[in-house]
Amino acid sequence: MQNMAERVLAGDRRALARAITLVESSRADHRAQATLLLEDLKCAGRQAQRIGLSGTPGVGKSTFIEAFGCMLTAQGLRVAVLAVDPSSARSGGSILGDKTRMERLSRDPRAFIRPSPSQSQLGGVARRTREAIALCEAAGFDVVLIETVGVGQSETMVAEMADLFLLLLAPASGDELQGVKRGIMEMADIILVNKADGELKATATRTCADYAGALRLLRKRPQDPEGFPKALTVSALEEAGLEKAWAEMQALADWRRDHGHWGRRRAEQARHWFEAEVRDALLARLDREPVKGLLLSLAAQVERGEISTTAAAEEAQRLLDVQMHG
Amino acid sequence: MQNMAERVLAGDRRALARAITLVESSRADHRAQATLLLEDLKCAGRQAQRIGLSGTPGVGKSTFIEAFGCMLTAQGLRVAVLAVDPSSARSGGSILGDKTRMERLSRDPRAFIRPSPSQSQLGGVARRTREAIALCEAAGFDVVLIETVGVGQSETMVAEMADLFLLLLAPASGDELQGVKRGIMEMADIILVNKADGELKATATRTCADYAGALRLLRKRPQDPEGFPKALTVSALEEAGLEKAWAEMQALADWRRDHGHWGRRRAEQARHWFEAEVRDALLARLDREPVKGLLLSLAAQVERGEISTTAAAEEAQRLLDVQMHG
């Protein structure tokens, strides 16, 4: 483990990949090793800029990450890309193709791309992703991009572990604009309207203005300087608008650092995930024998009407008191 | 307690009201008494028809319940009305006015109306409402109407404790029809388009046809006979269509009883609530001292970055193991 920690700290991508595999494991001995590793690496105190990125399929997410990532590495920055796709267990790993779709970035020695593990439980995905972010930070990456498809609660989850949250959208008619849920809009720091090129350029500009208008209608958040959240057009295909977008992200990040919002947000996020993890771990005890079997038997009695729900639930708590020490 | 149980079983409305107050209490001694009372009453094996009713404010819910309830009591049936409003804690008890708005029904000796307790936690609302339903059943009511405003998850909760779920809607233009969330539509057994009177009669008929069309597009559920779920028009104001609606509810209920769906659904619901209650009670342990204080102190360390989230969460589980026996 000491060796692995040293190699991760030295920025060794193969060691980083193995460390991520370790934190993705649910085996008890692996979990114990992962905890030690994370504690070890924490001491380095390295922080990357964590950027969450959400966008539905077809919006050009891979092309954007490829172009944006290559622009950053060309500036000498080290970029890690993590994918979060709670649906990948079902859809059969659509993210598996990421490395192929991001051919240039995946061959870049300053970049590291990690596909989403096939995993259906959102709670598990959250913990693994957070730990993977921590590993990438320890490995000295300057930017960690956490991308997610807009499915269920994955956007909220990613926003809760990112410093900045980007929403990548396609050019659209006014009617479609309303398809973006208000809750998602409220999480965005910067909206990027992609495909501002060729025939769609004018539509993209109009869409961007529409979203800018919609953003102005939202309640002002304390963590935003004047003019944020904002909407910008980009063309991942023509690699246009990417530097401007990065400059805006930096301006926002700098302002938040200067005004104490950056550290406060990280602290709040850490607390949020700690509390979520404590709850998840507590509930996981219900799935362990002998508790699991005893609860199943009580549930069967409830189903047959032999005991009231209330009395059964109280009996279950008594059983938990006795059995939890296992 | 024995006395209270006997009086509830005898249909004494004052004893019923006091019993509901008892199950609404969170005091430990009251909880113990409530559990005993519920076990006692369970033996009577009485079952009412549990009807869930949802509708947004302005749709005429109180007027409908008043007219529908009075029609049932006129037939000799005993009707209990329970209100579920998770928002009432904030809105300051809007349901408090129910008895005034249902003046005729509230004076009816065959009726019992219970306003929503002011309570903000949905988990607590669920347990209290289920227990209040059980008390009303023991008190010999034939029909228990559980009404809720369409706020957040309260509709799902009510549908999960009802035998039949009604959705009360207002006449609307085609555009507004889409405002009803698909998930809510899928829970409905019967959609009632209210206000089919006066100027709105034609619109109500058209709206009803629209909803009927929308219902036909939904996936067929095993618990539905041919023609269900269905949409009907009613006028609570003119007391029109109520008998037809009741006849349809009876037809649906009879079919489900004959085909084993009724009992199966009750068994599944009981199991669902048992499991939910076990989880809630387990999580409630995190809020009890000394665990609460120890977790707060760990959370503060996490916020200050003195310990990793992962390590803190594991430490929390160790503390829980030691402290849970209290």
C-alpha cells in the first residue's frame, strides 16, 4: 500500500488506475486498504479544480471533453476525466466507448480517462466517484472533469462533488428550452450551448440568449459574482469558444476562492457525503445475516397479517439491538 | 387502554379521536400504548374500503368529499375522512378549515373527519396516517377516504396505503392536460373531472375524453379489469355523477377481490410500510445522544479537513456498534 501511495503521489497513471480499481471494490479487505490509502494520500493536501459536466446524449459531450481537455493539456495542465453513469449497468457500458471517442485525449500523457464502473446503486457510485476524485487530486491532476449523462439524480450527485458545474446543451428552439428542468438550471454555474458552428450557429446564439435570459430569472446565489451563472456558446467541433469558457471558469473560481465560498463549499460537501455515507452504511446492516433473515421472516408475518406493521417494526428494532454486534 | 380499545370497537367517535391523538404522539410511553392498542384492535379483523384521493387546491376537493361522503352516509355507510398534508406545518394548517368547508358531513353522525396533524416529516406522516386508518377500520367505518394535496411525494404515499386511488381534476384545455405528471396518472384507478356543471360542462366532457385517451396509452396493469383505469366527469356542486363514480369503484373493488389482487395488494403494502418503518427507526438512532453528538464532532472534523470522509464514516460505524445499546 505504501508503494501504491507513493506511486500515485508521483503521478503514475497505472498506479492511479489500480488505486481506483481498489476503491471500486466492495470486498472488505479492499475497503480497509482503500481507507488507509485515502488517509495516506490526504496528507499531501493536493486539490484539483473539480468540474462537473452534464449533458444528455447527442449534445456532443465526448467531442467537447476531447477538445476542452486537449486545450488544457496544451497549456501544460494535467486533466483527469471520470465518468458517472448510474445507467451503465443496464445499458451495457455505453461509456466504454469513451476512450475510443476521445482518441486524442486518451493518448495524451497529461490526461487520464476513467470509464464509469458498471454499478447500479447510486449510493455506491457516489462513494466510488468521490474516492476516485480524491485519488486523482493526490496524483497531482490540475483539473478533474466529472461527466454524467442527465439521468435521474446523477446530476445532483455530481454537482454535490464538484467545485463548478457545467451544463452542456444543444441548440434548440424556444419550446425545447423548457425541457431543461428548473432544478438542473439552478445547479449550473455555466451553461455551454454546443454546436455553435455551420448551419446551427445562429440557432446556438439564439438558444444561448434564451438561456441567459432564463438564468437571470433565477434567484441570486451568494456564491456567484455579478454576471454568474452565465451562458456561452462553444463549438467542440471547431474548438471555438473553449478558451473563453475556461477563462470564465477561472474567473468564477478565483472570485469564489477570494470570497471564502470555495473552501466553505468543499467543507459542506465533505460533511454532506459523510452524513450520506453514515446513513448508507447503517442501512446496509439490514442486508447482513442474521438480521436479513430475521427481517424477512417478520416481513412474511406482516404480509400474512399475523402481526401489525407497528408491532413488527418494534420487534425488528429489538432484534437489531441484539444482533447488530456480529 | 382496554377501555379505549372497547370504545373504539364500539364505534365511539370521541374515543377514536383520542386514539388517533395517541398514535400521533411521539412520546415513548404513548408509542408503547399505541402499539398495544393497535395489536388489540387488529384482532377484530375489520377492513374498510380505503380510498386515496388527490387533487390540487382549487379543484373542489372539499366540495367533492362533502357531496360524496354525504351520498355514502345516506346509503347507510359510515365514512371517515383523513387528511394528509405534509405542507400543513408550513402553510399553517390549511386543512384546519376542512370541517367548516364540509359542514354537512361533519355534522353527520355516520361521518368522522380528522384534519391533518401539523407535521413536516413525511416518514412520520406515513406512520401516523396508516395507524389512523387502522383505527378507523377497527371503529367499523365502511369507507376511509384519505385525501392529499398534490404536493411532493404525498400522492405516492397515499396511493401506497389505499385500495383505490382517485385523482380529482379540473376541466382544462389540452395544453394543461400535460401538466399532470405521468407518474401520478399511472397511480390513478379512476380519474374524476370535477366541475362538469354550468359553463364548464362541455370543457369537462372534453377534458374527460382527453384523460381517457391518455389512460389508454398507459401500460396495462395486472390489477385492472377491462376498461380500467377510467376517467369520469362529476359535479360535486350539483351532486351529479357521484353514484356512477361509486358504482365504478365498487365494480373495480369487487373484481380485484374476486381475482386475488385486493388481498395481495394489502399484503404488499403492509410489507412495504414495515420495511420503511424499520429503515426510519434505524436512521432515527443517529439522532439520539450520545451518537448524535459523536457524529456532529466527526462531521466537524470532516469539515475542517482533519479526516477523510471515508475514514470518518468508518469511525462512525465503530461508534455506532459501541453506542447503539443505550
